[in-house]
Amino acid sequence: MTFKPSRVLYALLSGAAIVAGLSLASGAQAQEKELRIGFIAPMTGPFAQVAKDMVDGFNMYLEEAKGEFAGAKVKLIVEDDQAKPDTGVTKAKKLILQDKVHMLVGGVLASTGYALAPVSTTDKTVYVASVPAADDLTQRDAAKYPYFIRTGWTSSQPHHALGQWACDQGYKRIAAVAADYAFGHEVVGGFQKVFEDCGGRIVQKIWPPLGTKDFGPFIPSLKADADAVFSLMVGPMSLQFPKQLRQSGFKKPIIGGGTSYDEFALPFMDDGVIGDVSALQYSAALATPKNEAFVKKYRAKYGKVPSYFSETNYSTAQMIDEVMKGTKGAWPGPEEFVKRMAALKIDTPRGPVSFDDTRNPVQNIYIKKVEKKKMFGYDKDELWNTVIKTYPNVSQFWTYGKETFLKQPVYSRDFPPCKFC
């Protein structure tokens, strides 16, 4: 009888092939279940505190989720762009080509947003702008950037509402002082457009350079017949401008853009800012159970009240998690991810958030007044941005409607023109 090993050998080889196949499938599945996120923030330089708030906010949600979004292990890779758009592009390229990230998150300056959006298009990589507020990224240029979605706000979005509020308070003549770059131009533009459409007048525009520390050359030129000053400051400028303006003897109201009085700066301000008013989609003093829980947990963990930069990145992580839950932790591809995120309707610490058809949040805008008081059971009097009015479900197009709004130029240093200056 001749021994024929072929059947036995075939069985052994088949078994080995099945095991190898299962091993490869398991490896592929494991790879699918990792979500690599490239996080760009100015970890060094004048915006380092802002960057810390950004990373802390995202990480707090990630820790709550035990490091996984719907079973996909999250690998967060943080890169320092030093608040320089060119550096941001270099770091984005590294994250995409070397680290093979599924998406980019972050950036701070509007100019950084304008620089990173084309990278997302060229490299077909999702870019979730949690902070950069550059208007046109979700307006006239939205079609150019199909992998771009914003979870924060447009520069002008809260300031349309603030312009309406200022008009309703009876202000007639306002002088604007704002950081001289895209964000400052768009913030002033949004405020001016609504304020003047309501019958008010912007009687002056002053543009200190980004990073100005000494406002002495600018303050004396403020028009004496203005009812109030509208300011937009960022980074350390937020601390210096109101202090120096009050020290100069200015006693009229100061109305601020969102970053002028955000909680990243407010704890370092003195009582001279009490009564100042600003607008944004978030306030740490928002009196809702969800926000109170968020503030208490963040403060216990990091030793400070969360800023807008904290909340917007915490909520961004929440939104990414929600999308991944819908795919059971599998990466759906960039087009499908953006589509799914844009369809979200979600409750966050800032309140309800949905998205319009150009992938920008529709959300509450809060008019906030600086007050010194106790909040959320803390036993110390502190400065808080008390919400004094809520404009619900505010679109980036305000009440103008998308079609009408987009017929005008993007807000800039020269638009709207200062016809009453």
C-alpha cells in the first residue's frame, strides 16, 4: 500500500492558510479600529495658554471615552504651529504624509484656517476647524474645501447678534478698535453691518497690529463723541487693551468681540472690566446642568475655568465620537465622515449644535456681561461672563439669508466701508 500524503498535506496547508487569513483579517481590523488625529495648536509663543486649553478640552473628552471612539483607539498627535500659518502647513503635511492621520483638528488664527483648508483639499484629508473662524471657509469658498468642516464659529457670526444687541440698547455712535488681521476685520465687519443696518453708525476704525502690547499711540485718537468702543483683541492683547483704556480715564461702555473677554483671559483681568459686554457661542457661566457639570469637572482637573477654546475642542471630540458610533468605530473615509458630521444634531456644553449646508454650526449666541459673583457653588467671588441675552439657533448668515448674504463681499478692512468715519 502506497502512502499518499497529498490529502493530509492539503489539509494542513489549508488550515495554515485559514489561520494566516484570520490573522491578516484581524490585523486589518485592528488597523481599521485605530483613529489617528493630527492636532495642530500653538503650543509655544503668545498663544500657548490658548493651545493648552484646546488640548486639555479635547483630552478631557477623550479620557471620558477611555481613549476610544466607538471601539476605535484614538491616537492623538499634537504638533506646534507657533501660530504661524506656514508652520501650520508644514506640520499638517507631516501629519498626513508621515503619521498617516485620518484627520486634522485645530489651528487658531483665521489666517491658519485659510492656509490649512487647501491642504485638506489637495491631500483629501478631513480638516475639522475647532477654532479658526475665517468666514469664507464656509461661505464663498465652501465648495473649494469639501473635506473641511467647522465646529467652532465664523468670525462674524456672534458679532451680528452683538451688533443687533448694541442697537437695541440705544447706542448710536461706536468707535471700533481691533487687531489688524483677517479675524479682526471680519469681526468688526459683522458687528458694523448689523449695527448700521439697524440705524447705528461706526464713526471710527483703529487697527493696532496683531501682538500690540502698548495701546498708548492709539487710545488718544478715539473720538470723544462716540457712545462706546467696540474692541476685538486676541491673546495677550485682551488683557492689555481694556486695562490701558480705563487707565487713560475712558469711562464709556466697552463692548468686546468674543475673544476680548473669553475665560482664557478673564481670570487675569481686574475689576475694571466689570460691566463690559461681549458675545460668543459659549460662556463658562451658562446656567445649564450640562455646562455646570462640564465647568466643575474641567476646573477640578485643570485648576481653571474652561475657556471657549476648551469647550469647542471638548465638543469637537464629542462630535467625532458621535460620527464614529454611527460607523461602529470603522473609519468611513473622508467624504462620508464629513457628510455624517454635517448631519449631526447634538447637545454640547455650549447648547444645541447643528450644521448648515456649508458645514458651519448653527448655534446659540450669548450676550455676556462681566460680573463679579459666586457661581456653581464655588465660595469665592470671581469674574464671570454672565449671560444676559440668548439669540437661539444663529446662522452664519444672520437673518439676511444665505443667498442675499453671499452677494456682498467678504468682510474685510474696507468692507463695510466706514462711511461715517
